Amino acid sequence: LISPNYSYQFPIADMKNIYGNNSLLGIDISKINNQNILYGFSGHFIFSDNIKDTTILDHLMDANRNIIDENGQIANVLLQQRGFSFYTKLGYFYPLKHNSSGLLTFMGLGFIQHKIRIDIRNSNTPQLSKEKLEMYDQLSNGIITSVFLGYMHISKKNHAHIYIGIECNRGFTKNRRNYNYNTGGAITELRNDSFFGIKFGWIIPVGKRNPKE
């Protein structure tokens, strides 16, 4: 099964202190064997414009809460969430309607990374040079675990091959910057980067043809 997919996620624990809801675009490559055991690989791109911690650049703003570039103009600065994750997965498919439709569940183990992307549009802003951005982006990464429960349907009559369900993720991450402006130094505590969401995928089934076909 080759499955492009989309997820809409709600952060909890330490994630919700920095980020709002986010989206994932990904692809799964999986196989279901004769015992209905599923195994495979998933990779995802994390993105959002919803940043809760908007105070990280307050000290660079003037009285009107603007950041001024080197030409004395107001710089257009956007805060965004960016990241990625990938993991191997192992699960089980339980047929209900027929051999190609039923309950699908799996667990995953892999790697996650995320940060605040500070996007400066059409401005040269020395106070936000490439080197200084690392003080504010809160880059974090580490191990991720994932659990999915949903329904998979592979039609025998048309191309309505889909799956949908709920996915919960738990990241055991650490801040990887040697200096963070908001704390005045490094952050060494283990983070609980957890979120849950609704995942939808379109399936491209790949299989062998029998001799008659």
C-alpha cells in the first residue's frame, strides 16, 4: 500500500505552550501479509502558521510593536511552525465487510524534529541574521511513538481506496540549541511533545496479478 495522507493535529503537553493546531502531509509505504499483519514506513512534513509564543521577539520591537529593518522600514516578519517526522510501524488489519475493508491499527517508533521558523519577507534585518535566528527558533528533536486506530476501505469496483482514523503521537525530545534567548542559556529538560489528530489517506494498492489477468 502506497498512501499519501493528511493529518490535522491538536497539540497537548509541552507542544501546546508554543504551537497551536498544525497540519501534516505525509506518505506511508506499507505491506499487509497473509496473516493480516501490517508493517511499513511513514514520513511526514509538519507545518502551521499558528504560533502561541509570540513574545520571543518582543525585545526587538518598537513602541508600536514593529521590527525595523536596516533601511528604517517596517520588516514583515512571520512566525511559523516547521518540522518533520518519520517512523517504522507495525500493526494489524481486521477485515469486516470483506477481505479489503475493516479496522486498521498500528504502532510506530521513529524520530521527530520541529522549530519556530522566523520568515523575514523582503527585508534585510541585521538583528535577525541567520546566526541570531538560532537563539529564537527553539529547535527540538528526539524519539516519537505513535498509535493509530481507524477504518480502511479498498473498493473492488472503483478507486475509492481510503483510510481514516485517529492518531496519537508522543515525542520525547530536547531543545538542541546551546543558547535560547527566552531562558538566557541552554534548555536541558526532556520535553513531552504530544499531539493527537485526525488522519486521512488515499491508498494506491499494489499487488500481483494472477495468471488469467
